[in-house]
Amino acid sequence: MSRALRSRFRRYVLLPVALVLSVSLSGCFSGSPNGGGGAGAACAAPDITNWVHFARANSTGYVPTAAWNIVDAANSTTLSSPVGDAAVGIAFAADPFFFFNSVDEVANYFFSTGGSITNVSIVSASAPYSFAGGTQRDFEFDAVNQSELAGPGTPVHGWFTALLVPGQYFLTWLEIAHRNVAGAYCGTLFALRTLLKRL
């Protein structure tokens, strides 16, 4: 990613934490620029006062406790709960590596070849909207876990966002949890995503 593109990414995609966290988390639809914008379980903003800061080679952010797992790679970062029942991830790649022409192609690629989830059922989806110089779309879904979280075969609930800036890059965000605890994790997952910064 070029220096200019990285600067644009930081300016438009990594919104200031204070602004994002000051917005209501009602709906907990992960990807809308205002933190709401879609159907979903109502969730309360967590108290992040005592969250633990982390800094890795490619990312920085906060997690609820030092026991959370952090996987930092050149093109992705994943944060997962200590017991593996919830996770947040961001991934990106320079386009035209995948030659996506629309944000729906990015989403279809994830839902059809994501590998870690099967039996995907879309609960709700936003209309595509302009964001950060590209087009973004948010999805809330139910699925069956295969490898992303502890307990393959476990029903999961998640929120997925795809952003495509044609000819430059695409980004994806994923918040996912075992279905029986997804409502309890909703606010925490959104806060983790908001506080996660790629360097």
C-alpha cells in the first residue's frame, strides 16, 4: 500500500475513536459509518476504562483483558476472546489483485469461500453506500462455524462489512461469536473493531 493510499486509509477508514464511541451502539450493525444503521440485537457500549492497550508490528488497539488473543499479520489482524467464543478481524488487499468490480463481489467471495463458516443465512444487509472513497456494504448473518472459533459445528452469529475502492484496495471487517453469546458480545465486538488500527 503506497504512502498516499495508507494516509487516505487512515483518514477515511480509521475514524477518530472519540467520535465513533460517542455514537450509540444500538443495532450493533458493524459497518455503518455511524455505528448503527441496520437491524440487529441492541447492544450496550462497554466500559473500556480498564482495557489493555496492545501494539504489534502492523496494528494497535485495545482488548478487554491481556488474555485476549491477538494475531497480527501483514494484511490482517484478528482479536479473539480467551475461550474462543468471539472474534473480530480486519483484512485488506490491494486491488486489482482479486479484480473485484463491486462490493457485492467482495461479500460473495467471503460468504462462498470464507472457509471458516458454512450454511450462511443473511439476516439483514444494508444497501451499498459511499464511504472512504469507495462503496461499502454491511451484513448481519447466521452460520455454522468450521474453524474461526472454538467448537467446529457451533452455530454462530456475525456482522460482516466489505469496502471496495475499485482499482486500489478492498477491506473486510468481521465480528463473530457463538450464537448463544453473540448478544452479550455485540457491544464489545463493535468497540474492539472501532479501537483497532492498522499501521
